Amino acid sequence: MLGFRKAPAQSAWLSLALCIKKQMENYVNHLNGSCLCGKVKFKLNSEIRNVVNCHCNFCRSHSGAAFSTYVALPHSALEITSGHDSLHSFQIRGVKKHFCRECGTPIFNLNDKYPGACMVYFGTFERSRDIFPQVNVWCESRLGWIDSLPSLTSVGRGVEEKARLG
Ligand SMILES: [Zn+2]
Ligand SMILES: [Zn+2]
């Protein structure tokens, strides 16, 4: 009986594993992104290898955010599918930032330190909710308040809601 019971359980696990594998394949094969105005669109033709939070001062200035989250992958795997004319770049200190000149959204960086790789800005992905960072780098420059984010007053939407709640 025990063996009989085990068989369906293993089968269920196998089904689940296959289902997850299929989802991951779909996920990898259909990872698209775009800028805010929608002129520049891209897709990734590669597995996602590294999703990184970088807390360095340079990334802070580069992105305009408290820290920068990006997907690192081979540059050859990034395919710009539309908006080539809108994609402009700015180079500083060995980093070439590519952005949409219509809406200003940063799309990806090339860094002389990592030849052949590109760093795609996390916020440009359609399915950013499905992508999870794996590592924090340059933590010696990390802003102190980032560790206390969960303890901040948090509301579902904008500051208007905060004002209403008092
Ligand atoms: Zn744009
Ligand atoms: Zn950085």
C-alpha cells in the first residue's frame, strides 16, 4: 500500500516539476520589455543569469534611484525589436547608457569592465513582478534606510492615501 501511495505522490511532484520547467522555458523565451512611451521595445533571447541590486554611487546617479536593479546577460541575447531610431546612448567612465530619447527611460548599459555583457534595467520588463534579484553588490555604499524599508509607513497607493489615513 505504501508503494501504491508513493507512486501518485511522485507523479504529482514530477508533474509539478515539469510544469515549473515549462513555465520557466516560457518565461525565458518570452521575456519582453519596453520604455515608458513604448517606442523602444526589446526581447531577451537567453536565460536570465544574474539579477543584481547595485548600491554603488555611480549606479545611483546613473539611474536616479536609491539603487539600481538590472538583469545581466550576454549583449548578443538582447534584441531591440523596435525603436532603433529612438535609442540613444551616453558614455561616461567606461559605461554606455542606452535610453529612449523620446521618454528618457534607461534601457540598458554596456560596461567596459564586462565586455560582451549588458545590463538591462529591471523596470523596463513587462513581467518585472516575476523577476527576483539574487544579490546585492556594492553594499559598502548602500543607503542606511534601505534596510528599514519594511518599517516605514506603507499605504496601498499614493501620498493622498497617507494624508487621508493621517
Ligand atoms: Zn520611450
Ligand atoms: Zn553600480
